[in-house]
Amino acid sequence: FTTDDADFVNLPTSPVLYPPSPNPFNSSVKLSMYLPQADHVTLSVFDTNGREVSRLVDEVVGAGNQMFVWAAGGFPAGVYVVRMDVGNASEMRKVVLVR
């Protein structure tokens, strides 16, 4: 197996938080991201009032595609916001928990 620069042409050059799956969801949702290099990541879930209700990650995460799961069994149905902070970059995605 070999690689050359052409293999890396389509990779993002900054962190990306992909759309959650499934969304809406019932009990758990997969949260995927891409990191061009290892970095400290904070991945949190907020309610509609802006309160952090769950912190999924607060540590250095390796480069490449990463996947985390929010198990929301103890949370009420509603709209939540997932926020990823990596260095100076921040991305948010809306998730809908249904019962």
C-alpha cells in the first residue's frame, strides 16, 4: 500500500463536525468529526437555554475521523445543540431527541 499527495487532496484542512446520525434520534446519536491533526477537543451538548447538559469529550483527540455517541436516555425530548471546539475553531449542529 502506497500513498502520494493526490490521496490527500480532498481531506479538510480544518476541523469538521459532520451532521449527527440519526437525527432526529430516540436514545443515542452518533457524532462524527474530522481533525487534520491531533488537538484538544471539547464536545458538549447544550439545551435550548444555552446550558451545557453533557460534556462528551474534553481531551486531546488523534488526527483523522473520530466518532462519539451521546446516550441521551435520561434527557427529556427536545432540541439540543452539539458544539465542538478545537483550537480556534468551533462548529455547532442541532439534534432533536424524540420519545
